[in-house]
Amino acid sequence: MSRILHCLNLDTIGGVESIFADYLRHDFSSHEHHLMILNRRCHDFFKEAVDKHIESTLHAKYVGPLRIPKSLRSWWSSCWSKRLLPDVQIIYNTLDNGPAWTAAQFVDRCIYYERGAAWLCKNTDRVIAKNLTQVDRFFCNSRAARRVLELRFDVDPSQCDVIYNPLRLENIRSSQVGSQHLSKTSSQSDTKVKQKFRVGMAGRLIPVKGMVIGLHALAELLKRSSAFELLIAGQGPEREMLDAVAQGLGISHAVKFLGTVSDMTAFYSNLDVFACPSLREPLGNVAIEANGCGCPVICSDVDGLPEAITHNDTGWCIAPTLSPREYFSLGVHDQRLPELVYDPSSDNLINPRALSPMHLADSIWQLFQFPSLRSELAENAIISTNTRFMMSGYVDQFHRLLSKVLS
């Protein structure tokens, strides 16, 4: 029985954390799982999976209710690792966390799982360079993530494996939901009295997600027809700014801020099209989830999004053209963006760009005018998702790659 030490944050509900918990629930192998929580305590959302499937847990920052001084955390984690003697340590999406990387010095095999952190770190950081020398294998959630590691940190391509994020378990009913969505789309196309055409976005309300682009696109669409409505799922520091922009554009009546949505399957299934105008997206979990529920996706052609969405098959990938300055002029207050993003068309790192609201509006308008095209994309999306992104396939590939490292 192989003993695996997983090192990650579990204090927020994000893609890395949620997929890890789903993996634990879906793992029927003989591996013995141990956990090092790197940030604050485990979020209640993941407690059941952790309690049921994890053999032992170390909090790198706490001993019981007491917070460990920063100077002692690496020592504390290394002592625990030396006692545990795991066969392999997997560090999830943090290139510079002291406790995790110090503990790795006492483990024979180390895997680094890249899910977006490489975009945000500086390639001149000596600590990161030293940490990367400890890695035996790199798991990357997209080809874009692999290329960022190669281009920014000179990681050997032969050390990297790509393993796509799976469709979340809560959306596992995608075939059934998608069929209902297609029936709804067909019935709507046959009637003259049409309900609102619903455009959706989801994610943290932060500048890099490009939510403000959706508002400006909606303003343009409402000039052409009053049939449009925008639904936004998620929370974050940009909420007040987005409210103000919606009011300034005179579109508040057509925008619904839903906050945290407990049933994302129902959210996606109630949409006609999903927009993902991110300026940076290592893969795009929300795009995969929308496709899995039979919803076509219009997204930025950046980073890993063209791997999640197949252009002209499950949605459309549009080249971003706005400079950061033009993007900030849309109303964005927080001007913190990644220094570089990956451009699939040139296979290179470039300064971030934003999707034009007009280009997004034109694409949505086309799907609005041609329901048959929308139905075709939706049907393709369901087939693609059930072929490429199912949890069972993810677990099988994860274990195959893990076995290569262990052997």
C-alpha cells in the first residue's frame, strides 16, 4: 500500500480544493492518503471527505487551537514528514510554501501539481528555483500550464504530464441535464413568444475573471433587443464595482448577482449561453461544467481555455484584443493582473489582454439569432465532456501517472 502525502490549502472553495475532495470520494484504490493543510483550517465544505478518506492530517500553521509561529512551521512540518515517511509527496499549486517544500526534502519522491500558480510567481525567485530541483514529476492541468512551467522556469518537458481537470461530481448528471437543456432550446425556437435569453458567468469577482466585460456586452445586446438577461454566480471584492457599472450603463434591471450558488448544475442548465471572458485561466473549470450541462461557451482564446472548449464544436474561443489600459477603462478599480499569460496561437508568453465587449456581444447575438446553431454546439458539448472530462477517467489517469513515479 503506497502512502501518499497531499499538501494543499483547503480553507477556500476553489477548483483545486473541490477536485481534490471529489478525487478522495471517488478513489477506490489501495493508496493510503495523508494530508498537510498549508493555510487556515479545513473548510466545512470538505470536512466530510477529509474525515472519511484521510488517515492523518497535519495543520502546518496550527497545533490544536494554537497558531504556530512562522519561524517554526517548516521545522514542524519536516518533523511530521520524517515520522510519516510517505512514499510520495504531492504539492498542489504552490511553488514557494515553506512547510510543504521543506517537508519534501525528507521524501524520496516529490510531485508538483501545477494548477495556475506558475503564472503568478516570478521566475527570478531563487527559492522557487531551489524547490523545483526537488521535483521528480510535474502534473499539469493543461498544456498551457505545462508550457508556462517550461517557458518561465525551464522545466524539462519530459518531466511533465498533462491531466485535465474532471467534471465535478455535482455535475455528473450532465447527459440527462443536457438533454433537458436541448429540449428547452428546441421548444423555444419553435415559439414566437420567447422567454429571456439567459447569459451566464461564474467565478470569483476579481479583475482577472473579466466580469465587467460581460456587463458592457449586455449593454450592447440590450440596444438590439430587450430579450437578454445576465446571471452572475460568485462572490468577491469586485461586487460593488460591478453593481456601480451596471447602474451606470442602465442595465441593472437585466443583471442578477446570485452570490454563491449551491446547485451549479441548475445554474448552468438554466442558461442559453455561458461567457468566460477571463484574462487568465489555466484551464477553465466553469467552462467545462457549463459544457457538461449542455450549455455552449464563449470564452477568451487564452491559456488553457481553448483546451477546455473546442472552437466551433462546443463553443467559440475569441482572441482578446484590449490592452490592460483599455480594460481598466471599463470600470475596473483593482489593476492587479498577472505579469504574463500564455498565448496558444503563438505558443509564447505575452502581456495580458482582455476580450472586447463588442466581440463578445456579437458572438452572443449570433447564437441568439440561430437557435439551431446553439443546439448543435450544446449537443457537441455534452458528448465532448462525457468523453474527455469524466471523474472516472481522471482518477484512472492520476493513478497511472502516480504509479510511474512510484515505480
